[in-house]
Amino acid sequence: MTRSRSINRFHRFVARKRRRGLRMAVPHLRENQFEMGDPIDVSDRLIIRTADADLRQEMDELSDV
């Protein structure tokens, strides 16, 4: 690789790292913004799913009688 080509590649590498660093400094430009947010609360879905399962079980018991 010629010297000028290697210098150009190095400068592109440095520029890419600098841009990534700047993106991470600005919150709305972060790529993984959703990963760093609050964890998703699934308790409501679990409660509804359990209530539905209980209702299905009771309906099955009533239909067996």
C-alpha cells in the first residue's frame, strides 16, 4: 500500500471514530437509544394472560360437567 493511500485510510478511520463519538454525545442521535432506556414493563400483559388462562380453565371445567 502506498504511503498516501495508507494516510488517507487512516484519516478516514479517525474521522469515522470522531463522528461516532459525536453521535454518542447527542442523545437523540444514539443508535442504541432504546436499549439504554427504561426496561419495558410487561406486568400488565402477564396479569391479563393469567386472567385469560384462568377464565379458559373455568370454561373448560364447566363444559366438562
